[in-house]
Amino acid sequence: MADYHHYIQEFEELAEWEEVIERWTLKFVERADPFAVYSDKDFVERYRLSKVCVHHLLEKIQEQLPTSNNRRRLQISPELLLLVTLKYFAIGNYQLTQGDCTDMSQPSVCTATASLAPEYIQFPSPATEEEVMQQFSNIAGMPGVIGCVDDTHIPIKSPGGVSAEIYRCRKGYFSINVMRLCDASLKFTNIAVNWPGSAHDSRIFNESRLCDDLEEGRYRGFLLGDSEYACQSYLLTPYLIPHTEKQVRYSAAHVKTRNVIE
């Protein structure tokens, strides 16, 4: 009977070790490849870009990416570095996306990605504005539009210091007020990201280089903006309360065309 209990104890100890080994094996299992696991639709929902776009972006910035390791000192692939950063861009929560990769250099990925901005974010030149006008006209029949402008607040933590309050927006939180313009295909053509949350939309536009170009008459076309902007010959805003049939038609076409930036 004693030998019987001895064998039972050995089997129990063996089972415990197997359970421990299984748990640790699961921890070290190779990460699933999002490019293989997710369908094209699911991939876009998670990362806001298609697989083809992500591969193209990675080719552009891979040489700028640092060598990163997770907390077990295992190397993190450039693909995972980029996907974690894109997920952060998508939902704004880095902690929920990084998993156990606590040493990822997310700021470095952001810097590398931002370096591509001049290549992809370009306002149309005067020589190409006619084509842009036609694309906008196809939306609601409004001629002469070369871009739609709007501002959005990107929440940030308090920067601290004596000037912290200038980053508090009218909704009460700290933010960066980002001016953005897009074309008829929803592609960003101009952005300004250096203004605190308290800055008014109209001021940001008025002090932009694009505003100078429009005021100087370099373009024949005009922009569409909401009532936060002052109405100008080069920036048209809607009637808040249209009274005539022409004003109603104008405002309807304005809202439908400008919807690309909303």
C-alpha cells in the first residue's frame, strides 16, 4: 500500500509540472500573424489601413525603426511595431494595444511615419486645381471647390507648467487643435498640428501658409468651411438660416459637399 501511495504522489507531482510547463509554453508561443489571422475587412477595422497599405508603409519606414524587445527580451518584429502604433492611432489607447511589449518604441514609429507626411499630404497646385474642382462638383454640383476644411481636437495629457491652460479647449479637456483639409476622395491635403486646444479654428486657418496663398490669388477655386470660419471669397461658409430658394439650394450643396471632411 505504501508503494501505491508513492506512485500516486509521483504522478501528482508530474501532473503539476506538466501544468506549469503548459502554462509557460503558452506564454512563449509565437504571436499570431495579424496579416494571416484577420480577413481584409477585419484587418481594416482594427488598423484603419489595408494589408497592402501597411506593407507599403512598412517598406517606406522600416530602415528608420529601432530595434525593440518585449519584457522577456525577445525581439519585436517591425511589422508588430507598426501594427501596435496603428492600433494606437485608431483607438487612442496604447496600453490596451501593446500587450506585453512594454519596451516598444512607439514614439520612434510615430516619428518615422510622420516623416512621410510631405510625400502623401499635398495640397493641389494651381495647375491641377481644375481636376479637383471637377471631382468636388460631382458630389453635389457645386463648382469651384478645391478643398474642405475643419478642425478637430486631439485629447492630450496636461503638459504642465505655466502655459498648460492654453491647451484646455472649450469642452474642458487638454487638446491639440488640428486643422485638416481633404479632397473629394477623402484624402488629406493639408494639416496644421501645432496649435493648442484654446486656439480658435478661424485663427488657425488665418495664420496658415495656405490662407496666404489663397489671399494672394494663387488659386481660382475656394474652400468650404463651417460657421466657425469667417466667410471670405476663398472660404465659403453655409447660411445658418437660409431665407430664399437659392440660399436653401446653396446650403444643401455646401453641406453635402463638405461632408467629406466630417
